[in-house]
Amino acid sequence: MLSIDVQHTDGKARAGVLTTPHGQVQTPIFMPVGTAGSVKGVTPDQLSAAGSQMILANTYHMMLRPGGETVERLGGLHTMMGWDGQILTDSGGFQVFSLSHLRQIDDEKVVFQSHIDGSMEELTPRRCMEIQRQLGADVIMQLDECPPGDADHDHVARAVDRSILWAKKCKQAWGDEGRPDKQALFGIQQGGVFGDLRAASAEALVELDLPGYAIGGLSVGEGHEAMTLALDATDSLFPSDRPRYLMGVGEPRDILAAVLRGIDMFDCVMPTRNARNAFAFTWGGRLRLRNAKWKTDTLPLDENCTCYACRNFSRGTIRHLFMAKEMLAATLLTIHNLHFFADFMGAIRKSIEAGSLESDAQKWVSQMYA
């Protein structure tokens, strides 16, 4: 069973331990994304050495290729990925609405065209639960409707109503699958930037008494200030004994703002995708390693970092590897960025324990975004 033990608080910020069938992780936690069953550029050993505790894979991509049945026959995601830690699977709803050519949506199902081969696919709340059972993740997500960031109030309200209906259907299917003691189902709050809709969505989800709750529909172009306003009520909307997960957020200043508002879990492709594009995260801000000024720089990416890349390679060397299109370049930078995010979350936890997160957050933001 999944549970969260909040051991320290600092205002609304929480630090604790999340327990899943595969062990315990410390919160607040950042989860690297392994969309198609692999965190790009690194081995599971490298991922673990970088400090990652829990990772995310995506139902949409895995259902299209290789298929839930195939994953199950191969031993489930943990076996496929060579990962004995915790795994969370997204429901695939966001990808259905953002990547696919949508053909039909109603209260029963969504019908869409695969972005891989053009085949017509159908996803229902029950099918979403079935696929995630086949994948075997520790935490699974309800199917929800994800409206665009610029959607008006009426559009978002309809998405909220449908997402609540689908949450109920997912809970029923989750119980029918016999998985409550093996997989924790999270509901997903929608509502865009509209406070009344966020509150209505949260109230309906809390009535379902689910193991955890996610905040969806943010980080879709609404901007930092609008995101923080939408999160201001999080602490009062969700029960304190359940984990809270902000989906798809990885910008350090956004993570800090969300933790200050009571969020426990995060995921994003940012550290790995940016690494493949020669961007390094550091406590002093981002480094764009294709810039010529790094050509002869003998310093590590971050002088305070203890990752494998920083212990063994200079900025100038890693820049050369990118310019020469060597695969090692992206691997080294991925290792570093993952280590940075793990280190960043560790620093946040220590700051919460010390009761100094608000002042520390201001200092870190000023360093990273100078």
C-alpha cells in the first residue's frame, strides 16, 4: 500500500517519506521521465547513481509500442527497465490530447489516431486501468481530459466534469482489477487557472478517497505567476495525509514555488531533454555548452557538483563532444542534470527541516536566474 509520512513542515512545505510496494522515497521528490520505458541516455545504474529514486513512464506511448500485453509478457516495466525502484505511469491523457489527431470524445471514451502509424485507437477509463495493470507501476493515474492552456471557462468546466466522471470509472475498474493493494491510483485535478473549477474538481476527487492526488493542466503555457496562483489553495483542498503531485513541472523556480504551496512530487523531461540539447543545469544558472566561450574552459560544469561528469570532464571537453556529435556528450550531461535535480530536491528537504525554505528559495532563484 502507498502512504506518506510527513515528518517536517515549514509553512505549507512538507518533507517526508513516501512508501510504495517497491520501498520508500524521500519527498519532495523529482521523477525523471522514461517515456517509452527508458530514461534517455543513461543506464539504470547511472540513473540510480545520480540520485534518482522514482521514475515515470507513459501509458500512451507504451500502449502504442510495444503494447501493454507485450510489456506484461516481458515481466512488466520494472523488469523491462531494469529498475528495482519506484515507477509511476501517467494515464496517457495528456498525450492523447496533445500528440494525436483526435477523432471523437464523449463521456465513455476517446478515439484518436496514433502518431506512430496512423492507426485508430480507443482509450476508456477501464482500458486505461487495464493497461496500467499490465505495465505494473507502483503509482497509476486516472484518465483525464486535458484542455489547452488558453481554453475558456466553459471549455475547462466541461473537461473538469468529464475528468471527475472518468475518475469514478477508473476507481471502479481499479477495484475490479484487484490492484488497490499493489498499485496506488491517483486522481487528477483539472480546472486550468480558474479557482472555482480547481476547487470543484478537488472536492469531487477527495470524496473518492483515493491514495493520492495530482494537479494537472498546469505548465501548459499559463506562465509562472498564473501557475502559482492556481496552486495557492492546494494545501486547503487536499488532505494532509495523501501525497500531492504536480504533473509535468521541472523548472527549478516552479518547483520551489510549488513546494512552498504544499506539493510533494514532480516530473518533467527537462533535465534529460535539455541535456541532449547541450544545456546544463547548475546552481549558478544554465550553461549553453555550444557557446564558443566554453571552448577552452577547464572547469567542471559545476564546481560544487560531485557527479561522474563533473569529477572527470571539463566544460571545454564536453563542448567538444557535442560539437563532434559524440553520444557520450548527451550521456554525460544527462548524468549531470539528473544529479543536479536530485541534489536540488535534497537541498529543499534539508531547508524544510531547518525551517528556512522561503529565504533559501529566494537565494537560489536569484543565483539561477540572475
